[in-house]
Amino acid sequence: MRRYWALLACAGTLLAVAPLQAQQGGAFPSKPVRVIVSVPAGGGVDTVTRVITEQLSKRWGQTVVVENRGGAGGNIGGEAVFGSEPDGYTLLASQPAPITINKVLYTKMPYDPEKFETVAIMSELPNVLLVRPDFPAKTAKEFVAYAKANPGKLNYASQGIGTTSHLTAELFSRRTGLKFTHVPYKGTAPALNDLIASHVDFIFMELAMAKRLHDGNKARILAAATPKRISALSDIPTLEETGVSGVLSSTWNGISAPPKTPKTIVDKINADVTAVQKSAAVVEHFKKLNVEVTPRTPVEAKVFVADELKRWSEVVREAGVKPH
């Protein structure tokens, strides 16, 4: 009788473990996947996420639902995913802030960004200095000269406190000795709308969105925050060329999973994201958007995120950046 009950208990354990093993062994995903985007609809993160998830949906044969939860520098979306089941069915698509710099920026966080499982880096985009369409300066050198002649009179937009656009402007301010007024917005779309309407003077914006406005004469790119000139804008100098050194910045978008998500699931999603990034459809689409892709393994992605945290943490501390 004891043997019977022992066998029965063993069988029950195996039955309980079987679904998890199946899920981790390649059956994932067996139901719809939800991707929470930490910014409002219409921004760069949102655009890239929808391109990637559309192809993932086809590859997986499952619906991938994209849900925008912007606000608090990405913390609202970050918190929603952090507390979700670690099964791969709820993921975070974000700009750097909610998984890196917010840890330094906010004295209290509803979650620990460093405990997220880094899944993949979807895209990277160089940042450029974008000014309102009627800005008096026509070149980056003229911009610096104008700012020096009008100390404290210029303002700049950002996608929110602690975002890359904000911290790049702070870095630019420290490297040039110029003072500007920061006007934070809740995402890319509202910030650019006010730039186009000339309600703000400039913004450090990722290339894809900036070039679209530049080509449409709705705003003007004066310089690139890159080590060398951007091929798609060969006539636009780098900040280094204009005499501003040490201002290198790029915007990147990552996918993260809740803490303790099994490595097998993280690896599975990463492999599929990488395959999608290399697919002809996405390569062509991203080329039109001027989006750069550098596929990374989960380990490489985690190192990349850690390096970004270290670099921008120094800017936050030096500039004394605080959330409102």
C-alpha cells in the first residue's frame, strides 16, 4: 500500500511539472503574449515594438497584444510587468529609463530595475540636435553662439525627466557651459508637436523621428551626437566637429521580462526576436525608418544595459537631476 501511495504521489508531481517543462522546452508560446510599452502610442519605442511584435505574432502563430502604459518616466509600465507572472506571457518594451536610470533618479521605486530579465535590444538610434522650424540659427555653431548671446532664454523639450533626450541635453549643457530651461513631456509625440509649433526651441531626438521632420521642413537637424557623421545625413556635422566634445548619445529600445523568468523562455524569445530582426521585412522597414539593429544574446544585452546605467548615472549625479 505504501508503494502504491508513493507511486501515486510521484505521478502527481510529474503531472504538475509537465506543463512547465513543456512550456520551457519549446512549446512557448501556447497562448497570446502581452507586451506593455512604457510610453504613449506614437513614439519611437511604440513604433519599433509594433514592427517587431507583428512579425513575432506571425512566427509564433499567436496574438501579440501591444498595450501602452506611459507615465512616470516609464515606471508605470515597468511596475506592471515587474509584478507579472514570470512565464514570458507579459513583457516590457521600453526606452532606457525604466530599466536603467530611474533606479538612480527616483529615491523610491515600485520595483528594482536591475532584477528584470534582459531579453533583447530591439533597436538603437543615434540622437541628433533638432530645433524648431523658425529657429534663428542655421548651423550648430550658430546655435551655440546664439545660446551664449541669450543665456537662460532657450528651452528644450524632452520625453520626460530622466529620459535619454533629457539627459543628453543635460550633458550638452555641462559640456558647453550653457544654461537652458527644461520642458518635460509625457512621451515623444507631445514633445515633437510643441517643437513643430515652435513652443519649445530644441530637443535631442532619435534619428528616425527627427529625419522625418527634417525632410518635411517641420524642424531642422543641426548636428549629430555621434562619433562620425550619419550616412543618411552626410551634410550634417557631428557635435564634435562643431567644437562640442564628449556628447555622444543614442536611444535604444529593449525587451525585458519579469524577475525569475526561466532562462529557456528568455533564450527562446531572444532567438525569435533576433530572427525577426534579420528578416527581410524588418530589415527593409527599419532601413526606411533609419533604425539600426545590433542583435545581442541575453548576456550581451544585460552587459549593454549595465554599461548604459553606469554612463548615464554619472550625468544624473553631476547635473543633480531630480524628478518633479
